[in-house]
Amino acid sequence: MSAARNEPAGPESDGTIAPRPAVTRAVAGYLILALILTSVGHGVGAAVPAWIPGACGWLAALLLVRASSLVQRLQAVAMIGIGAAVLAWSTRHAPAAAPLADAISMNQAIMAMIAAVGFVRLVSRSGVHTGEALPVGRRALAQTMLGTTLFGAVINVSAMVIVGDRISRAGTLTRLQALAMSRAFASTALWSPFFAVMVIAVVYSGGARLPVLIAAGVPLALVSLGYTLSELGRAPEAAGFEGYPIHGRALVLPASLAALMLIVHALAPAIAIATLIAMLAPLLTLAIGLVRHGRRFAAMLDAYVRHELPRMGGEIVLFSAAGVLAVGLAHAAQASRLLPPFAAFGPLQAVLVVFSIALSCVAGLHPLVGIAAWSAVLLPLGSQPDLLGVTFLVSGSIGVCVSPFSGLHLFLQGRYGIPSHHFTVWNARYGIVMLAAAVPVLYAVDYATR
């Protein structure tokens, strides 16, 4: 997730020639669209090799790299550098163990899913009535978290825009408003199949089962929401908290998309979750958009592809780079035959992995960096995919909240002017609580899936 960036339009010659940055972004937008289409084609069994959507993602990343943040670029360079170095080393020592195609295509399904979910914002309705007064008080705090959670479950970061812009004053948020939104959004990653963290957990664990991930994530999400409501509700300023007015009609689209995905998954369980989402989100958007807007919807889609899809340049850059790191580390470990740090992977090791990734996030790394590195180390052990998947799911959710450079916090800084490093301090105790809550869940998953 990356903060929206608005580039100046610049002067146009005769009003007919688009400025060069706009052309570059439009090309990148259509490359991301090609990534979605070809990734779905590969995922449903069509004769589309995985490197094609991967190449579309890489080309888009190259065009959009300047639009990503400095932190994202530095982390991407580090991941590519390390990954390329170990790939070169493993190629020298075991030529058959370092396929370039794997590095190109590693995260294409995740990138396609993130891009595809964004289309839903074209037809999403918040249900807020124009001119409606904002609710005030502790109940409004709960409403705001509920709205952020339910919208975010399907339309991801767009939910932060819908809720944040409605409750902000003079373009900024209070500390309580920002914390309520950020923690509710991060908790959604623990149970929503439409979040990148969920799909990352499936891919990097070697095939964790979605029902197990959701079953483990739901109680942790409830702990997250309950603790946040309790902590923020006791604050003196909670009595004057201005929150988000949520209505029933706003829940129709998230519920419809979730139900549709579950039905299709039951009918075609062989299709990966990321592929299902990348296919169904645009199709549902297209169906609703044509009913509401008719032929005008084609122009809306074109504008979205040219102007909105390029705004996910930060994610495209990070995921492309992480693919190189993950494949490089995996093949270097295979070529070197080095022993992993654990003789076996169980709940104690899972707790240590979650703790190490959380610490790396506090230091400024993206959660994906730690997940990719640990995946390369642990998969050769034949680790339980379900336990490893829950480990990565928990790591991603906690990491987003404690990292000063997570996409979530950079977004809040860019849009509402809240320094991102404040969240690391504000969420320190929350992170400890969530780490403690994760321990019994990891042991339960290990017991239930053996």
C-alpha cells in the first residue's frame, strides 16, 4: 500500500498533447491492467506462462519507481541487490538452481490481486448522507473502527480515504482518529481474504489453507479491536471523538464480493485465492458499473486505469523486488546446503519468527522483507504450511502497525500530515499485546493441524 501521489499536470501544447509524466503513468496503468489479465489467465489454466504477468509488473515498476517513496526505493534496491548477488552465487555453484523466470514471476499473483481489488472503489458507496452530522463520543469510536474494518475488508486502502476524509478537520486527524483507523485497518488483514497479507501468507508458506488462516486470524482481530476500543475509549478526549456515520447500505458490496468469492472457491477449489479475487473483483465492478452508468462506465474505467492504477507504484516496486530476494535466498540455501537455524519448525519457532519480524519492522523494514527471508530459510524444513502461514499473517499485521515506514503510516502521513514515526511510539504497547495474544493462537494452530 502506498500513499496517493498527485503529479502536477504541467503545461500542454495546444491543449492536445499530454505531458510526459501523464503518458508514462498511463502506460504503467495499462501494464498493470495487463498484469491482472495475464495473471488471471495463468491462474485459471490458460496457456499463459507466469513470467508474462511478472514481466508486466516489472515494466510497470520501472516506469513508476520515481513515484514511490525514498524508503520504498531504498528497500527495493537492497532486496534486489541481495537477491541478485545470491542468485549469481547459486548459479555459479549449481547452475540448474537459479531460474531467472522464478524471480520475475514470484509475486505476480499478489500484485494482480492488489490491483484488481482497487477497481471496486468505482462502484463502492459509503452510505453517508450529504450534510449528515458526525456522531460524537465513544460509540462513534466504535462506529469508525467498524466502518474502517468492513470497508477495508474489500476495498483496502480506499476505505481509509472514505472514512478519513469524512471525519478529518482542516485536512488532518486527531491522534485518536488516526489510531482507531490504522489499527482497525491492520486488524482486517488478519481475516479478510482480499488483503495482500493473507495472500502473502498463503504463497510464502508453501500453501497454507485459507480457512485455517481465517480461523486463526479472527480471534486475534477481535483482540486487536477490543484492546483498541478499551485503550482509546479511556482517553479523556474520547468523549468528544467525532466518528464515522455507518449505514446498512454500505455493507452490501463487501458482503456480495465475499460471498461470491466463497461460492466460486467452493465450486473451483483448484483456483488459487489470489486468482479468484483478481478475477471476481473487476467482473463484479464491471457488472455493477454497467447497470448504473451504461456506456459511460467505459470512460470511467479508462480514467481509473490511467490515473489510479499507477498510484500503486510503491507496491509494485516492493513486491517485484521481494520476489528477487525470496527466490535468491531460497536457491542459495539449496545450492549451499546450509543448515537452517532450527532443526524443526514448531510453535516456539513460530513465536520467535513473529518477534524477529516485528523488531525488523520497528527498525524500518517492510514486513515483506522479513517474510520473504524467513520463507526461504524455513520452507526447506518441510514446515507445516498452515502454521507457517499463520506466522506470516500475524507478522504482517503487527509489522504494519509498529513500522514507521509501513505503507499504512506513510499514507496517513501523506494525506493527513501525521508524522509516521509517531505511530511506532503510539502502537508500542499495542504491538506487545498482539505479540502476547499470538502465542496461544500459534500453539493452537500447531496442535490442530498436526
